[in-house]
Amino acid sequence: MKTALITGSTKGIGKQIGIDLIDNGYYVYFNGSTSQSTTALENELLGCSDINIICQDLSTLDGNLELANYLKAQDEYVDVLILNLGITNRAVFGAVCYDEWKKVIDVNVSFPFFLVQSLVSHIRENGKIIFISSISGIVPDAISISYGVSKAAVNMLAIYLAKELANRKITVNAIAPGYIDTTWHSKKPQDQIERITNKCLQKRLGTTQEVSKAVFSLINNDFITGQIIRVDGGFGLI
């Protein structure tokens, strides 16, 4: 049985990918930052034996290294590593403080890098590393400058790691979703959602299932590496 680890996977895109991996015969390590989120997922997946839901806060470097050490202590080898966890900050230019900027860059770029570096000895040859990036790392958003810059850095990180790990036939790619119908966007006013969808050729939000399908296309193709795959419905092409 192949094994997958997904960070930030108790809801939204990460949870959808995890459920789809289970349905495709994987043993899945889910991750959440609070006991509330992990317990909710445990209750949702009650009766599923091919899972391990790890409560580990990955907003610190130590948290990421502890997660890696947990898997290594069990002598667990991962076939698929999906770096999904991300945070944002909506302060506008001129009002961004250093601590807020650093936190977004750390959680979205720096800490995932060190998680990969620590865990790489326990990623199997021919394994897959997939970063969940964002269209904001390609097409500038109106706000959230730190988030967009962090996701642009994630895109380049995927390319660098693809080169670093090619000798072990580990592919590294990034998926850049557009605006996806998750709780991240559900609280936005309807007029804001309409402005977003009007910039999209498909005239709607994407679904978590559509992002998950793109992830599987990378898992199932050994000849795609060092790429940023947009799953955005043609956002910004209007």
C-alpha cells in the first residue's frame, strides 16, 4: 500500500485530496493544527482504517521538524507528499508590518522547505512532492501581497527541488488553484464573488474535486516535474 502525507488537510482542498487518495488505495496521513479540527475529521471518517490524523501545529519550524521526526521514528516512507497548508494576511500596502509579513513567508515557504529537507530521506524513490500554490503567485491580487509573493516563491521552490531530487526520480511540481469554492471564500460578500467569477473564463468558482484531479494527474505521470499547473478556469485571461 502506498502512503501519502498531506499538510493542512482537515478541510477544503487538502481534505478532498486525502479522501480521494484513500479511495485510490492509499494510506493517508492527514494533518490539522488543533484537536478540534482533527477530531471533526476523525468523526467524519469514522470506520476508515487506512488513515492517521496527526494533530501538529505547522506554524512553527519546530512543529514541522516534529512532524518529520514522528514519521521517521515510525520508519515510515512516503510515496506522496503534498504541501497544502497556507495562511494569508490581508493588510494593504503601507500597512504591512514585518512580523505579519515574516509569518506568511515562513508558514507558506520556509517551513515547508525545511519539512521536505528533513523528511526527504523517507520519501521513496519515484515519489511525488506536490505544493499547493495559488494563482495569486502568478496573477497579482488586489491585496494580500505577502501571500502572493510567498506563493510565487513556492512556485520557484518546486522547480529547484525538482532539480535537486531528480537523481532519485522524485518529481516535484506545484498546483496553482484559482478561486475554489471552500470556506476560505464562503464568507465573502456575493458582489465580491461575482467580481472574481467575472474575471474567470468559466464564470464560476472551481471545486476541490477539480484541484484533486489535477493532483492525481501529477501523481500518475512520471514525466511531469518542475512545473506549475494552473487550475483556475482561465482566471485573468479576460
